[in-house]
Amino acid sequence: MMRFSELLRLMLEKVVLSKLSWYMPHVLPNDQEKLALYKTVESQSSLPVGYRMIQCDSISVPQTKNFTW
């Protein structure tokens, strides 16, 4: 069983993320949509982008001070 002081020390430690990967879907529009998108990009307008699916990879991290995936 963990002592209170050890639990408090663990709660105060920080996690540092040094690398983050963001998966974006690859979309291939038809010719008509390509033209509409091209015109929108050329006019420097904002493009609303929605997500269809979220993919999450997880890993069990050992209880050490340093860990590299």
C-alpha cells in the first residue's frame, strides 16, 4: 500500500509530451468538388472541417520516471 507522502509526490509530478502525432483523413474529392475547393482556397476563406471518426492508440506505461515510445 502506498504511503500518503508517496501519493502526494506522484500527484505533483508533471507529464512532458515531447512528440504528438495527429492523424488526419485523406480525402479525394471528385472534379466538381476539386474546382469548388480550389476557388475557396484561392479566395483565402476558412474551411470548416469535421471529423467522422476518432482513432486512439493507447499503450501501458510502466511506473518509471522516463519512458520513450
